[in-house]
Amino acid sequence: MKAPADQRGRRAFSAVVRGKLSRGPSAHIEANKGTLQFLPPPRDREAHAQPIAPHGVSKLAAEQYCMGLNAVYGIEVAALRYFNVFGSRQDPNSQYSGVIPKFLSQALDGVPLVVFGDGTQSRDFTYVDNVATATLSASEHRLDGPLICNVGCGSSHTVFALAEAVGRVAKRPVRIEYVAARPGDVLHSFADITVAREALGYDPTVGLEEGLESTLDWMLAQRRAGQCPG
């Protein structure tokens, strides 16, 4: 049976301290779902993290654990703050699913796209290939001290604009059902990726609509094979 994530994390940290791993595990901090707020906006390298929900506190705590490993043991660490990652293998029916797999699934099913609030809230939607590139780069670069950086596209799109893009990619008209906004949701966020560019040579290459097309292709293939969730 696979050990819970917190147990696996403790084992990894222990292995690092005992010298069994050459490099420390990165703390991958997802700056999404309204869990991490930064002052002042936009979210840049100087912004002060101010979590507004327990989930966000846990993400920031993981980052600080890694900084502590660096300060006490000199272990090389990198904390990557992922922004609204999407791509294949996301279950649209999962409670942890982001808006994109839900929108694509709803569009394919011909049902309204459910939007929380008025749709003007904006996010930096980041295709998984961009995230993988940044993560591999962080694992390969020798770093001058601990690294904390944002991983996104450096741009933002409103949820309403996302719904329109889903309709274009799916080649069908979409209807929107507006429901009450969720408490604690951040209205606007996008990633300042300056540090990632400078430290890792990171340059996102897959934009929103290209990522939507790839995700939709995967979802259609899964449905044809009778394997797609929902």
C-alpha cells in the first residue's frame, strides 16, 4: 500500500538530512484555488505571502520546511509555486479538479459551463508541459542559495474568456450557468516569472488554447476508449 503523502515527505526529508540524497526535495507550492494571497499584487518576488485558508497555510509551511533544511543543513532546495496547472489525466469529477477539465467535460456533454461568481475573476492558466520544463530545470541547475519562484505563463485570462476559448477549441457553442461565488476565492492572480526566467532559463512555450487543444484531444481519446472519468 502506498504511504500517505505526509509520511513520504518525512521520509524524503529524513533521507536528505542523513545524506542519502544529494539534493533536497523541492516544495512545490501551488498558488491557486484562492489559498495563497500575496501583498502587493501582482505576485512577484517581493510580494508578501498571506494565506487566507488552511490549505494555503500548509503550502507555505512546506516551503518554509525546505528553507529550514537549507539554512540548517546547507541542502540545495527550490520552491516552485505552480499557477493553475492543467493538462491530461485530470479527473473532471474530482473535488480537486481545476476549472479547465470541468469546462471541457461540460462542453463535450453539452451541458452549461458552471461559473462561480460573475466570470470576471482571472487566473494564470499554465499547461503541464510548461510546469514539467521548469521542474526539470530546477532539478538540474546548480543554485546560488535557496530558490523561490513562480511557475506560470506570466499572463492571465478571465474565467469568462476561458469559457469562450473552450467553446472555440471544442467547436461548439457553450452556455454558462452562473452560481454564487465561493468564499475565499482570490479575484485576480497571475505569475511574475522573472525569477524563473533568470535562475532557470524558464520560458513557457505552450499557450492557453494550444494547451486546451492537447487536453481536449486526450479527453476525446479517453472517451473513445471508454476510459474517461465522467
